[in-house]
Amino acid sequence: MTWHLKNWRRQRILKHASIPEIIWQDVWTRLPFLHGLTQLEIIQLRQWTAIFLHDKKINGAQGLIITEEMGVMIAAQACLLILKLDLDYYHDWLEIIVYPGKFILDHEYTDEHGIVHTVHMIASGESWAAGPVILSWEDVTDTTNKQGYNVVIHEFAHKLDMLNGAANGFPPLHSNMDARAWTAIFSQAFEVFCKQVDKGDTLAIDPYAATSPAEFFAVLSEAFFVKPVEIKHCFPDVYQQLVAFYRQDPAARWPTSTKRR
């Protein structure tokens, strides 16, 4: 699709799919990490959110009814990651499935070495390559915890990571980024972090990040947006790589402001 046709389509959607002000304001209040956005960024986020909701299906599981506010709550956080990128980063899949609370993962998959693994665990979120994002609504609403935990940002970071294959902590970088620098910086930080977990040190991010490079990237992406000042201090080189990838500097927005929404 050419840029002009894509832009025409999006403008047409925005004419008929605006987000009610009362819903936007309520969601805004519940997501304090958005409050440092500039006025132009707020406008862009709201537009991305509206188009995202038009293009994606959000379905409840186990009888959960998805309200318009719930949809905006999920979509606004998903679109924060691609605020300075493009909605095309989410082009190759359609559905979000939302459970009332944590759910059971029970499936098999084959890794890159041809080994079959069986997964049976309680989860708050999951992302499938070219498939749905699955979320626990209970965890979606947990947006003010001190750990920097954010299931929506986490799962959508996986979606970005999988744009060039299996999730491995190496998303498709921009042409002005150095792939070797990304690999070296993230690999070193991951190794140091795993040692900290093994020693029982006080950690800046969820120890789940030590599970794999893919989870390290996703957990750091959560914290990058939710508690950026701490991440910039604890992982300065990684932070700069994330600034380059997301084309945002969340630490520069801190402390939160009271800009008009």
C-alpha cells in the first residue's frame, strides 16, 4: 500500500472511529506513565489507538465482556511502543484474546534445534508469531506497581521482536542502528543480569528477564516505558539502544506532568 493510500485510509477511519473523551480521560488517569507525553504525542497516540481498535479484534475468553474502555486501555499501551514508529509494525496479525485473570498455557512447540517442548504453566500473557496476543485482564489493570511490570507492553514487545523471526531479543533494527553494537550491549547486560539473579542481588527489573534474551528484551521494554529513570541508571547502554529502537526517551518525560490531554 502506498503512503498516500495508507494515509487516506487512516484519515477516513479517524473520521468515523474517534474515542469518546470520557473514556480517553479515564484511561489516561489509569496510565500515569503516559502523562509526560507532549501535546503532539498525545494526539498521535490517540489517533494510533483509534486506528488500532478499528483494525484489530479484541475478544473476551471465559465469558469476559470487552467494553470500549477495556479496548482503549489495551490499545493505548500497545500503541505507546510504536508511537514514533508506525502501525505497520503490527500488520501481520489480527486478534487479541483477553482472559479475566491468569490462564493456563498447555501446548507443544519445536525449537530451532528441532527439539519438541511441552508447555504447561500459568501465564498472564502470551504472543504468537503472526497470531494473537493473549492477555489477563487482571494483569492489564495492574499499571501502578513498583516493579515496572506491564503485561501489555511486555507482550507487544515480543510482537516487535518476532517481526524478523522467532523472539530472540533482536527485533528488526533501523538502518541507522548498529546490529553488532545491539548484540554486544544486550548480551553483556543479559550475562551480568543472570549473575545478579543467581547471587540473589537486589534487581532493577523482574528476574523473569533472566529466562532468555527474548524475555530480557521484553521485560526491559516494560521498564523502559514505566520506570525509565531507574533503567537509564542501571542499564545505561541498553537504555540508549532502546531509545534508538523505539525513537523515544521516556526518562526525559519524568517526572510526570499535568499536560492537557
